Amino acid sequence: MKKLKEADIDNFKSGTQSILRAAFKKKVSVYKFFNGDRVFILKKGGKSVWLRGPRLSVSNPVALWIIKDKLLTKEVLERINIPHPKGFSSRTIDEALEISKKIGFPLVMKPRKYEGGMGVFLHVDSEEKIKKFFRSCACYDRQVLLEEEVFGTYYRITMVGNKIAGILETQGIKLLGNGGNTTKELINQYNATVPIKYRITKKTKDILSFQNLSLDAVPQKNQEVLLGFSGAEGGYWIDRTDDICKENIKILAKLTKYLDLSVAGIDLIAKDISLPIDAKKSLGYVLEINGAPEFLFHQHPTQGKPRDIGKAIINMLFK
């Protein structure tokens, strides 16, 4: 185990740097546990906290296990009366078809316990599409979750110590077809204009498939081509931290207190974050909870004020 100097952290990833830099400013001692991995121990005044990226040893390990399961997450939200899309899990196509009758179309299909947006299919509006996408979704998990599709603005909210540390409105890359170029050619044209290139993966092919597209297909003129659910693979991130209403602050704090999560990312779809998500006229929905949220986009939003999540974490840990 090696004690680090502040100059030692320059080669770490941006999110890790933000935490460690804030630790040094707070006179917290930083130790690197392994030579080849970013595991750290932070020490001050007799208190020690283990850290790997945004993962902290002070977070409730049982809650971290729960939120990896999208169905159990829904049960938690139901118990504390926080709005969420209705959904059920299935092991077979026949079960999925029965569930669709309860939920109705359109719906979303996703692996029950897989992360990173892999195997997620939106706009599923027929039994034929359930049959088409079920096996692709089941490649990631034996159980496939079907849930009602909800619409609105997509927000990424980072909570630290049961307080709002940052809120981002986000949207993935959307390209417009021109009736002449293939999807892959449109992506290449987009990549030629931006510093951070969009990378084609299996996730890309899944996302294109529910739009009845492929990399070799030619989108019609002005046809919108979605390449991501959020801005994780590229798109935009607009800071909305100052826009949230007090009612939503209370709701989100209740959620992280209930799960005893020191740091959490919450994915939410709402009409507007400035309106209460539990009101009928402005109903919003918590989609998922992440125990190790990414900080990068808070630090470098496309628009709006940067938010120092690392500083918020250190202030929460070492008061």
C-alpha cells in the first residue's frame, strides 16, 4: 500500500481525480491499495473509507445488490410510493406475451439484471416484436423484464449523502436520414464532425433493431435515427441542478435514505424536473438506480454549470 502525493493522481480517470483532488484539499490521506488497480483507502482522524471509482465502502451492500435487479428495484419504489413504470419479469416468450396483455403497448423490454443499457428495446408495440426481441434480450439474462413505456425528458440525478449533487437533462445522438446514405455512413459523417467519436457496438445493433434499421439500411429522408438512450455514447448533457422543485428533492432523499445509499445515480423520466413527479399533471417515473454513477458529464456538461461531485463526496465523508 502506497501513500500518494497530489501529483500522483494526474493519470487517473476524471471522476477518480475529482474525488482524490478534493480529498487532498480536505487534508485526507490517500493510499493506493494495488499497483495495477484504482482501489484507494482514504484516512483522516481515525476514519477510513475504501474507494474504487465512485464505489464506496460506506454504501449499504445489500441495497447495492437490490438495485442491480430491476424488478426488486420496482418493489422498493412501490413500497415507498415513488412513481415508476409498471413491469413484470418473464422466462419465456409465452409469459412475455401474457404480461403484455396486463401492461398494454407500447412497452420496453430489458434484461432483469444487466447493466449499461445492453439488450434494451424500446417502442415494442406488438406481439410480433416481443417474439422478435425476446431472445436477443434473454442473451444477457435468463429473465426478461417487460414494463410500460413512459415518455418525457430523461434526467440523470446524482445523490450524495441524501442530497442533490447534480442533475443532468440528457439525450442520446439522433441523426437524420437523407434517403441516400446507410446508417453506418451517417455515423461516419457524424464522427467526422465531433471530437469524441461514436463507437459502434452490439448495443448499437440492438438500438437500431427496434427502429427497424441496421447498419446497412438506408434511413428515409428526415427519418430520425436514435443511437443511444442517454448521452452516455454521445449526445448532450444539460445541467438542471438548480431547476428541481422542493417536492422532488424530498422524494429523492426519501429513496436514498430508505436504501441507505451514500452515493447513488437515479435515472428519471419526467415532464419537467421543476414539477412534482408525484402529481397527476406532471407525473414522472424513476426508471433505475445506480450505486456507482459516472461523474464525467457533471464535470463537463454540454451546457450549464459544472458540478464537482468528487468534492460533494469528500465533504459528505469527512465533515
